[in-house]
Amino acid sequence: MIESLKKSFNVYSKNPFLYVWASMMYICVLIATILAAAGLIVVYFITMAIFNQAVDPQSLPTLAIGSVVGLLLMLLLSGLNAALAGAYHSAFWKEKTTLTAFYAYAIDKAPTNFAILLMREIVWLLLAGPGIAIYIYFLSGTPYMDLLTGGYVLSVTFVIHMIFTPALLAAGAFGTDIYNSLKHAFDFLKRRHIFFVGQYIVFAVTWFLNFVPFLQFATIFFAYPVVYTAMINMMEEAVKIQKEED
């Protein structure tokens, strides 16, 4: 764990621009993607207004449009996460990722990452869902059960996200398909599970700090790339993944 962080930091310190550039591309494309999704919703409202139709948030057309836009947004965001991992991996090997290559890679890997995320959420629902349902229908009035249920859900969320992160790293940083991403993730966790738990805790804290005002500038452009790249490097060394070419 420490070795991966040191190696990642040393590479970053020699050429930080490549990492900063990758983070900037991600932020810019992320904002553009969210605005595009919001634009689709606005177009729907304008279309309904042109035909003099009232917009009911609970109506079937509104729910259908909202669902389609939401799924499309999740698909594209999955691809952006893959592209960010790929850009950080390229930066580690002193290779610059262009904006067009970043966007093209995001579109190409979006289905793979989205499928892995979908599997992750299904597993989460199977494990956390029963606990949430029991609390809502039977234990909502019991003292301290809200804290216990919240702690259980947070623990399940942390573990499930940690287990699926190597698969997302493999798909994004190395371009592997769904099967190979899951296979590499299993091999990696089998060999480096203890070290990865420590690495992932550092990553989770860094990810959280990305949302703290002002401090986020230091984490998004420095700490996050270093920690993220350290995870990628740890996985690459553990399972000897070769980057797949299209």
C-alpha cells in the first residue's frame, strides 16, 4: 500500500500536468454531460408547453422521459469514470490523453462500466434492502434502531463498493471487458485483499474530501489522482494486466 502510494506520488511530482489535465477534462465533460441531460428535460417541458399540455411530475410520459434521461446520464457518467481511470493510468506512464480521446474512450467503455455498476447495485439491494425494509415496516419506532440500521447500510455500502472497485479499475484503466474485469478483480482481491482494504479506506476519505469546499481543489487535482493511480498501480502489479487495444 505505502509502496504504491510512494510510486504514484513520485510519478505525479515529476509531471503533475498530465494528472491535472485528466482531472480538468473529467470535470469539464462531466458538467457538459449534466447540462445536456438537464437540456433534454427542458426540451420536454417546452414541447409540452407548445402543445398546451400540463406537465404532471407523476404522469406516465414525465416518468418515462425522466427515467430515460436518468439512465442515459448514468450510462455516460459510468463512461466518464472509466475514461478518468484510463487517463490517470496513461499519465502514470507519461502519456497525455487528448480531450477527443478521453471522450471517445468514455463512450466506448460506458456500457461495460455501467453493467458492472448495475451488478454492484443489485448486490447492494439484495444485502441492504432487507435491513431497510425491516426497519421501515417493523422497527422504525424502536429506540436506536435508526442508528443501527444506518450503520448497517453504510457498512454494506462501503464493503460492496470496495469489492467492485477493482473491476471498475480494470475496465477503465486497462479496457477489459466485463468478464475479464470481474476475473481480474477476483484475482487481485485474492492476492492483495489486506493491502487493498487499507488503500481503499484512504481512497474513500479522499473521495469524500472532494466535496469539501476549498479543500476540494487540493484533493481533486492532487490527492485524488495520486490515490486513484496508486490503486491502479497496485492492481497492475498484482495481476499483471495488459491494457487491451481496440
